Amino acid sequence: MRGRYKKWAKPYLEEHPDLVLSSIQKEDPFFQAAPLALEIGAGKGDFVLQMAQKYPETHFLALERDLSVCGIMAKKIEAAEVTNIRVMNADFDRVHDSFQGLKFQTIYLNFSDPWPKKRHEKRRLTTADRLEKMAKLLTENGEIRIKTDNDILYAFTLEQKVDKVLTMVDHQDQYVFDESTDAMSEYERNFRSQGKAIHRIVYRKIQ
Ligand SMILES: C[S@@+](CC[C@H](N)C(=O)[O-])C[C@H]1O[C@@H](n2cnc3c(N)ncnc32)[C@H](O)[C@@H]1O
């Protein structure tokens, strides 16, 4: 997700250190006190905000690499006065090492950039090596939950060889939205209103 560059985003993110983390401090009580969840590529934050309201006992880390988009998300979370989310403006590839030691019950990938051209497939968030890195960050029985509208990304993800660390416990071509456990981002709402099928894959960590 790329929008117009927002000049205010950088100072805004810097001025809200309680909400916006510049690095991971494992001893931070936020990471100690509750079940953890991670969204990679959280965009403008609609999904994480709804999930944090639905699961107030879970602590959510929302990772977004685009500075302006991250600013929009942080502003929204601050306005909603939701306290069980922390935001980080960073790329998963650059920060996953610093997450070692944190254990997430669930990692969410919602409508990740599909990089549809074959020559760009290594950039997809669901390459086997990235899924393996995510698996290392999961609790026992922790899950990676992936939703996409994109047929190429869906087929590519199904083909990834990750069976040493993850079991695919669910994959649906036409995922029926489950209000009781899930939330819709702006992307999902738009795609559904256009009648597009939403695909979903759930992996569980192998112990
Ligand atoms: C298509 S948008 C979807 C946003 C949101 N998940 C939603 O459903 O509305 C994908 C987002 O993932 C972010 N992103 C892509 N690769 C990332 C990475 N490696 N680390 C962090 N964010 C990433 C992009 O900047 C973009 O905002």
C-alpha cells in the first residue's frame, strides 16, 4: 500500500514512543504480560484495530514498512484509545531477527503485496524462507493466517515447501468471513463488495 507522502508522519511517529516502537525491548511489560499477535504489512490498521478491540487481552504488534501508511495507522489507533497495540515502522526482513525470543500466538498476513511478475516472486512475503522465519516466532501450536484476493499469490503460497516447520491446517479458495474470529480491512471490504473471492491459508507450527 502506497499513498501520498505524508510530511507529518515521521514527526508524529517519533512523538508517540508509547505507541510506536523504534526497536524491540523483550523485557518491555507489553511483551511479557499477555498473549501476543503480529500483523505483517498492517497497512492503515483497520484489521489490527478491530482485532485488538475484539481480543482486549491479546497484545498486538502491527508492522508496516511504509512511513506514511504507518503514520495513518498510528493516528487511528491513538484516536480510538486502544492500548493493546504497538506499531513499528519497519520491514519484516530487517527486523525479524530482533523479534527472536518473542512468541506470537498468531501471525496475520492480510492482502500482502502480490508481486505478480515471476521475476519478482522472491519479494513475496510468503516465500518458504520467510514463512520459516515466521514459524520461529510462533508459540507451540501458533498459527500463520493468510488472506489474499490474488490468485497468483495464493497458488504460490500453496506451493511453498515448509512442511518441516508448518502444517497447513486450512486452505479455502472462497473463504467465508467469520465475524467471530476475524476482522475485515479496507482492502477486504472493497474486494468483497466487487464480488471477488477471498482465499485463505492457515499454517500451524509443527512442534
Ligand atoms: C496491499 S497492502 C495491505 C494492507 C493491509 N494488510 C490491508 O489488508 O488493508 C500491503 C502492505 O504491506 C506492507 N508491506 C509489504 N511488505 C512488507 C514487509 N516486508 N514488512 C512490513 N510491511 C510490508 C506494504 O507497505 C503495504 O502497506
